Amino acid sequence: MRKQNSVIGLTFLGLIFVLAGCATTASPTTNSNAQALTKFDRLLEKKKVTDARYQKVAGHDYLKINLALRHKLAAYDRQKGLPDKQAFVAGILNEAWRLGVDTVTLYLARLNSLDQQQLLAAHPDWILANDPYAAGAPGFLKTAFNKADPVQEKLAEGYAHAAQQQLESDLKTVNAFTQEQQMDEFWSNFVDAIDESIMTKGRLTRQLMTAPFVPIIDLWIAYHEAIDDRGPQKADFDHQVVFYPGADAPRPRNVSAEDWALLLSFAPVLVQEIDPSAKYPQRADQFGSISLTGTSLEQARPLVDAEHPALYAYIDEKIIQGVSTKQLVYAFWYTEHPKLSAIDFEAGPVEGWTFRVSLNQADEPLLFESVSSCGCYYKVFPSAKLEAMSQQAYQHKLAGKNFYIENHLDGQYDAVVPEVVNGIGTQAQNIALYYSAGHHQLLTLTSAAQIKPQAIKSAYSLRSYSELENLPFKNAYASLFDQDGLVRGAHRLESTVLTPSGLYHAGQPRQRETQMIYFDAAEFDDPQLLETYLRLPPKAFAADLQAQKALDSQAYFK
């Protein structure tokens, strides 16, 4: 996959889109419609409103690729014969087109009104009719941020209409192939044209430039692995505040009622340790809602409002063990990671943590994961039910492992599995997470019934994660994350120290779908992550629930 092109300037503003006809040439780069779409994307890049989650396809700039689509690409090699390959490619193109239109709509909301007016004035043909949902415009598009903004809506609909014409041109090319070799060549060129992911971009260059320091850094990483505590930990907090999900969490309009009900039901209870004798500010152990402040986008910095605690959530669906599996993801943000020693590589403003719950087909929680937003401290907590299934599937634990579900990978980092979790079940808001003061580590998780009754209680609001990517800023919207997927203004000394390793901004909190774990050896959002790093029992997530139900009453013995 190719690396990103340099940004084209603003000279295209006089160019008018030609929407009257659909180009039929096989090369999308040779018609004015495709060129105009490309230049429009370049302007959005120059305005710094683009998002690291999405990559372009050179020559097909109206398409966007995200992590989920990127992982789907490998399925092309499993297609048999020309018709199957054509159908597969058509499906990918359609998904990438819809994603592209949604993405550009997101970007347009991040432009101020002056930039939007300039774009619209430069493209009078984008005014399809008085009705922005004119015949021929894609009906699925919804301007999610300001339906009352006619300029933004006309720009979004105009772009969608132009992109739809380009899609039809590319589909016509694909369907015209008469030989499988033609299809294979098209696909090979298409995949090569996809921008490299931010997770790997520039890694080799960084390694080559700092090669003399690599042995020292490798020793540092090895030391970190050697002292990593893989065992269970207790949360015997002398002082703590317990945060429960608020009862009045309105459903975000971009989340379905079914998904929001699941997110509310499994929303965790956060038990935060408080250290009255800490030498750092007490507010460092507080988390809250996020906003942006600053005089310009380049100077924008996040503010964490600890007076209004919040968790930001979304549902991700992945194919695990051959079935579509729902994963509930919750993220929250501390005001800072305090300086805990004279030289603390991890200290810095804004620290995020992510907690993920994987459900089976009966919406029962099977697996829990925790990771810092920078990708450090990844831990897996299997349910007792899942471990019992693993014990049934495998006769013995692997050497040196405490649980049947643990795996070993030669030459790679093994997953940290501190303990097996009992008593969670499907009871609403029954997951309790215990975070330490200062370090902000997830020490353990239990059922909510095990929380100390004398603890101070508070509440947090549950919000959509997409809010973080669309924060009000300067009469428009901006993301908490910059174009590289990094939290704005949250650089860490650790990033500088670990540059020779090739790690990308180590220690700096990252956006969803850009998080790397195990020193960038794996992706947190990789659909194959659990199947690779764990010995999942067969059909653990499958639709056939009979084997699972038979284990419901089994007690787990270590």
C-alpha cells in the first residue's frame, strides 16, 4: 500500500464539477469528475480536518478505507472464479464509497462557515436543486451535525452525488472484465494504491535514522517485559470514589436504540482509588468530559472537566470464530498522568483508558480487555464460563501458564491474563473496575455486589465516542485527535526516548482504530487479535449455544 501524497494547493477552487454525465473511461484519474473529487479531498487535508482512521485510495479518492475494510481485503484471495471476484470487489467499492461520503460529511462539519461558503461558491453545480435531496442524490446520506445548515448540506449532497457517479464508472469497469487475470490486475493495483495506515507509516524511516540506539531501546523493552506483573492484584483501597452510570443518559442520534441499550446495560462501575497523601495534585486522579480550547486548530488543547465525569462508548462488530461478534467499548480520560518520580517517561496531560467487553450470540459477556489509550498495559480477563469451555476443549494448560485459555507465541509477546472473572453475568451495570491512584492501572474487576458499601458514590454520564471526534470548536467542530490520531497536546517523554525502536509516538494517547499494543507488534482492533493471542475454545462465540449453556452451571476451579 502506497504512502500518502503531498497536499495539493488551493488552485482548484475555480474548477466546476461536471455532474451531468458519468465518465466511462477505465482510468478514474483521467476524467474531470475524479480530478475534482481528488482536489476537494486535498483541500480538506490542507485545512487539517481529516481523520487518521480513514485512508484514501490513489486514483479513487472518493473512496475511503478504514481498519474494518482493510481487514476484509484479504478475503479476495478466497474468491473462486471471475463472477465471485467481481461481486466481492463491487461490495468493497460500495462500502468504501459510503464510508467516503460519510467521512467527507464529517470533515465538512469541521470547516467554519467561511470555508464552506467559499467551497459552495466555487462549485455552483453542487446545488442540485432547491431540495438538497434531489432525485439522483444518494438517499442514505444524513448530515449528522447541523441539518439546519444549508451550505454544509448542499456541499455534502453535491460531493455524494459526484462520488456516486465515479462509483458507477468504476463498477462499470469491473463488470466489463471478461478474464480473471484482468480482475486480478485491477485488484492488485487497487490494494497497492491504498494509503498506508498511520500505525505503520514511517516506522522504517524512524528505525534507520536512529539505528545506533536500537540495542539500548531493545534492552529497555526487554526489562519492561521482565518486570511486568502478570498475576492477579487486589484493590484494597483505603479511600475510593465509586462512579455509577447516570440514570438519565439520552440516546445519541447516531446510535441505534438496541446498541444504546446494550451499552447502558454493560456500562461499568468505576472504583477510583484516592490517595490523600499524594504529592501530585488530587485532580490527577479524576476523569471527566472533554472539550477543546485554543485560538486556532493548531493550538487546540483538550480540557478534562472533572466536575462532569463521563465515559465515551461505542459498539464494534468483528468476525470472531466465523461469526459476527459485538464488542462494547468504553473510554474515559483522566486530567493527566501525574509525575510519580524524578524522571517519569509517562507523565503528561490527559490520560485515557479503554475497556472492552466481548459478547457471545446470546449477549452474554465472555471476555473483558483493558488497555491504556496509548496501547500500553494490555490485559485480558476471561470470564469463568470461557475458561471452563477452554478447560473442556484442552486437556492441559500450556507450560508456565495459569489458565487453559492462555496461549504462547514464539518470538512474540504473550497476552497478560491476570485472573478469571466470576459472577458478572447479564445483570445490568454489574461490572466493577478498580483503578489505582497515580498510575491509573486497572488492578482487577469484580461484580458490582463486591464493592465496599461505605464507599463515596458519584455518577458519570455515558456518551457516544463519536463526540470526541466532533467537539464544538470555533463555530465549527474539531476532533480531540489530530490528523495522526494522537490526542492534541499530549506528547510524552516516552515518545522521544522510544523513537529509535520505530514506535510511533509511544505513550501518547491515541484515537480508536489507531491503537497498537505489545510495543506496536499488534493492533488492538485487529479482528484476529483474540484468536491469535488466546486459545479460544471452538465455537466460543458461535451461534450454536448448546455447548455454552451446558457449562452455565459449572463452577470454575483454578
